[in-house]
Amino acid sequence: MTPTPATGRVVLVGGGPGDPGLLTIAGRDALAEADVVVTDRLGPVAAIAEHAPHAEVVHVGKIPRGPFTPQERINEILVEHARAGKVVVRLKGGDGFVFGRGGEEWQECRAAGVPVEVIPGVSSATSVPALAGIPVTHRGLTQGVAVVSGHVAPDDPRSDVAWEALAAAGLTIVVLMGVAHLGAIAHTLVAAGLPAATPAACIMDGASPQQRVVAATLEQIAEAAAAARIGPPAITVIGPVVDALDLP
Ligand SMILES: C[S@@+](CC[C@H](N)C(=O)[O-])C[C@H]1O[C@@H](n2cnc3c(N)ncnc32)[C@H](O)[C@@H]1O
């Protein structure tokens, strides 16, 4: 009798903002079971050696304006290894379903008939501000938060963020992937009526020993960030919550 081939599977693990201590217990357990780990540069890469020392590691991290593995190829890698009977962990930074293309990977696995499960992670969108002493909501200051991508400039036809509406929404605005367009984003928000004196902060390399925070008014945040050489990965928080805890 021909032996039945082992069925592999894919586990999409949100790895948190980079500090291995912020990887969930479920994520850690998934790593311990992995035959193959397909990883991003923003994930807790140090956790792989500790929890999956014998797994094959495939690096597919995207460096802004640098080398990267196209998403289509990442999808193929996941499916190929799972079809070979492997337990594949796709380790991503933050939460894989927050600007992480985890939904696309899930769809590709399902379309290929590969079992897939999701382990949510601690998103940088809330954790990196928290680690810088900024609560993204705070009673009496704001009743909500909008997390948006600044990957394309507000006047780019590919942008579908309603920046003018955000300026009037009374929400904390958390911008991911927005360093390159910070000046244009701030200008658009001020032109749409958000006060130029609104507090803002950029946090670079959050959850790491290199973490740096630059705070300024919305009008001045792009200049202050450039002067401090803030670059990706960085998060910008805009709103009164930036000053909520009155940190030095
Ligand atoms: C492609 S998005 C991935 C977001 C991720 N899925 C999450 O939930 O955190 C990458 C962006 O997340 C933000 N980011 C992720 N990790 C960060 C960190 N440790 N420090 C600062 N920003 C970070 C930056 O804005 C970066 O450009």
C-alpha cells in the first residue's frame, strides 16, 4: 500500500513589533512546531533561533527601496513547503492582518487547498506608541483612533485615505509607513482644518534598544523628524494623546 503523504499546513503568526517578549505564547508554540519559518525583517527574528532552532528559515523581508521578495513568490513559497508536508510558520511583524498582507496569504493558501490558520499578533500601531508613553486613546481627549497607511502621498491618485475627513474626525491619527510623505500628510491635514499646533510624535525602531521618539507640533513634525534622521520603520501619532502623560 502506498503511504499517504503527510499533510502540511501554514500558520500565519503575528510576531509583534520586534521585541521577542511581545511575541504571543501561541506564536511561540507555533514556532516550536515549525519545519520552515518564512520571516519578515520587522518580526521578532531573534525568537526563531530560540524557539525554532532546527527549522529551515526563509528570509523574505522587505527593505524600503531595497531588495524584496514579491508577494506572489512569498505565496508560492508557503504553498510549496506545505504541499511538501511541512509545518510552515509565516512570521510577520506586528499583526499580519494590519498592513501585513496576511489576508492575501490566507486566500492563497485556501485557494491552493492548503490548511491555514491565523495567530494574531501585537500590532505596532498601538504597541509602539504605548512603548513611547503615548496611549492612542485617553478618556477626555479622544474617543477613537484611526490607523492609516502613509505609503502613498495624499495627492497621489493611488491614495484612498480621506485625509480631509480625518482632519475633522476628532480621532487620534496613527500613520504607518508614512515617513517619506510626512510633510505632505501634515500639510494636507492642516489645510483641511486640523490645528497646526496639534501635538505629533514620530517613533522609530519601536520595541528595540534603538527606539527614538521625536515630538513637535503637526506643523513642524516633518522638519523635526528629518533633522533627527527618523527613517523606516517609524510610526507617527497625531493628536492630543501625544501629550496625555506629560512625559519629559
Ligand atoms: C508593512 S507595515 C506592517 C505593520 C504590522 N503588520 C503591524 O501590525 O505592526 C510596516 C510599518 O509598520 C510600522 N512599524 C512596524 N514595526 C515597527 C517598529 N518596531 N517601530 C516603528 N514602526 C514600526 C512602520 O510604520 C512600518 O513602516
